[in-house]
Amino acid sequence: MSDMTMSEILCDPLIRQLMRADRVSLDVFATLLREAAARADAQAMKGISAVVPPDDNEASAQSHETIMQTEAV
């Protein structure tokens, strides 16, 4: 089963019933979903940038040279 789109969530009859029971307006709920998606995207981008090392070939070459020298000793 795939994730629901925001449009599908806002049109879903069960979600609409829960919104009515909780007295949550469509505008407020839509704003909540947009803000949550933005925070999730920001967190995902932080995770990606933390995993991808900087592209510094000189530092990488120096590190490799140090490892090679250590292994040779």
C-alpha cells in the first residue's frame, strides 16, 4: 500500500469524520500537513548532507598517502 497524498488525506471520509469530531477545520489541518512535510523534508536533507562526505580530493589523497606510509612501516 502506498502513502496517501495530501489531497487524498483531506478528502478521506474517515479523516473528515475525525476532523469533525475534533473540531479541526480543513484549513488548519492542511496547514499542519504542509508544515509537517516541510519539517520532514528538512530533516531528510540534513541526514543526506551528513552522510555525503565533502568532495575534497586533496584531503582524501593526503589521507590515503598517510595510510599507505603507515602500512609500509
